[in-house]
Amino acid sequence: MYSSISLLAAAASLLTLSAPVLSFTSYANDFIDPKLILSKDFSNVTVDAQATILAWADELAAEGPWSVMNKTYAAPSGNKHDYMSWAPYWWPDCSKVGNTTELTPQQIWVTCPYVVKDGQFNPDGRTVDDVGEFDDIANAILYNALAWALTGTSEYSSRVAQYVSVWFLDGDTAMTPNLNYGQMQRGPTGQNGTHTGILDLKCMAKVVSGVLLLREGKAAEWTSDIDAGLTNWTTSYIQWLTGAGIALEEKAAPNNHGTFYYNQLAALQILVGDTTGANQTLHEYFTTQYQWQIAANGDQPLETARTRPYHYRAYNLAAMITNAKLGEYLGYSVWNLTTGKGTTIKDALDYAITLSPGNETADELWPNVVAVGAVYGDPDGSLSNYMSQHAGSSYPSDAQFLWNQPFSDSGFVAASKNASRQRWCCPAQWYW
């Protein structure tokens, strides 16, 4: 007889060999109900997506572990444990400072006034890359947890336990539970964090998805000490997130910033077991910001007004969908909840797919198309046809195709088993 371990290993090998997989990409955000994955009730059309998940888990693992201690420069507090990032659209204006050729970069950061250029990334913004480190660890936790759930292989769950311990728990490497220095604008008056810095940790929803998979799946490597330690860290961070002035500014933001704030808070409340608080958080969003985010024609005016409207519509859609998925996990269904203009999340998607991306990246919208189609249905095939025409044969191989089901593969899985697939989806900058 074959052991269950050998069968799981064989299954993992078959998944890895089943098809060429897509290069890794980071979605704006997502939340996955662990019951959906742990049930293993998957359609045959998701086999390529499963292979992609395993490949992405290994690809990410080769880059870790991650820590706020990896940055070259400490926050103004002098403590490298303090998370720090720089506002991406702020640029130095040294015209009145004197001979700028004599200023080092470090002197420019504190001496020159900084001005905002919306939508234009300052290329030195990632000199301090805590935001990139967190985006990587959130994805690594999610995909290694998914890989463990698919295969039962302890290597994946051990990785998740290590990543969580290094970023959140280990005294030598852990992050202080606040964002007091997130998205600093720099210059003489910009040495503290701003409300936009809260957006940096929006992908806590991915972290929570991964943790719930190990917790509810009873992974041996997810110990009670790790679980208790993460719960304690998260409890402290929630206190900051619901009490700090800049955090409350972000909560009040009417656009994608506010939407992502609710993603983060509700997910963290779920992690610590505060389901009542999470329900209240989501109810607050859907009765406040959401009510005015989608116009009568399905447009999102606050996102359209930005310098990259196609991107920002897709971005806020991802956040709205994530809030709806969090609500569904809690038994709070909002998919058919209408805004003050009588519109729904699907109306926002239906409008967005009619628009040309122009010079922007077309594929930012595609994960939202599949997610919406999986929930609302696609009786006339319009959404799967859209994906077939715009994304081509690659889309059933994308990781999110596993958990956004049912959705048609347009016959590509069977027809293109041996075809190579190119990377699609989101750009490197899924921020702000």
C-alpha cells in the first residue's frame, strides 16, 4: 500500500508537471475562505492554477525570509524595528537650498522641501523597501499556505511559520506594531508617517488567509506559541490602527485608501477571533464609503479623477471585492448590496471592462473579472469571452483561478496542455 504522505508527494509532482506556469505576479489584494481550499473540492479546470501556486510558493521561498531589519536606513526614531517607507509621489525641490551638487542623498531627504507629483513614482522611493518586503512576505505566506493545503507537504507550512516568526515575533527581527513612519513625505517637515502609509500593509488580508489555512487545517508546524504570539502582536497593532490619528485619517478616505483600510482591519479582527468587530467594520464600510464610490453608470468617479484611471478603478475594485469576500466568510453577504446610486460591485466591473486601458496596463483588471464572474455568474458567457479575447489561453493557469470558481476556462485547459503560457496580470507597482 502507498502511504498518504507518498500519495501527497506524487500529487504535488503531478501538479508541478501538469503545465507550464505563469511567472509570479502580486494581486492588489485578496481574501480566501480557508474552507474552500481545505475541502479540496476543485474542478478539473483548476489543475494548471494549482501547479502555478506550487511554483509561486517555491519561487517566493527562494527570496526570503523578510524583515524590517533588512533596510539600510533606520526610521527617524533610530529604531530599525520601526517600519518605514517613503511616499512614492513626493519629489525634492532643492532650488532654494543652495548648491545641491554638494548634498548627499541623505541630506536631500531632510533638507530639501518635497512636492507631490501625483502618479509619478520617485525612483529613489524604494531605497528603503519595507513596503516591498511586506508585499513579498504576504504573498509568500499566502502561497506557501495554499501549497501546504494542496499537498500536505510540511516544508510549505514550516516556511509560513518561519516567515511569521521573523517578521512579527522574533525579538531580533520583528516589526514594531505601528506605522508611525509609513509613507513619510521627507524634507524638513516630512519626517513622520502620513495616513497614506497605512495602505502599505493592505495585504494583511493575504497574511490572514494563509494563517487561517494552517490554523483551521491544523498544520503541525503552526504551533500554539506562534499562533498566540501573532495574536498578541496583531492585538497591539489593531489598537494602533483604530486609535492613531494618521490611521483614522486613512479610515476616512473616500477612495481606494479607505476601502483598503477596511480590508486590513476586518481581516486582522478575524485573525484575533473578533468576528463581531470584523462584522461591524465591514458594515461600516458598506454603509459609508461604499455608498458613494460607484456612480449610476458604474464608474468610480474618485478613481477616474486620478492620473491613471484604469489602474485605480481596478485597484479599488480589488479592495471592494476583498471586503465582500471577508463579509461572506463572516456570513454577511453584500454582493447585491446597492450604493446610493443603486449600483453594485458587478456594475463597477461591467463598466470598467468597456473602457480602453490606453497607455495603462490592461491586465490589472483581469483578476477582478474572474472574481466577479465566480460570484454573480456568467450566464451569457460575456465575462469568460472577455477573458478569452483579452487574456488569451493563459488565464486558467493564473493562481486566483483556483479559488475564484465556478468560472469557465473557455476550453483552454484541455486544448492547450502543452502550450507555453506567458505572464499576465498585475504590474510591479500595485501601490497607491
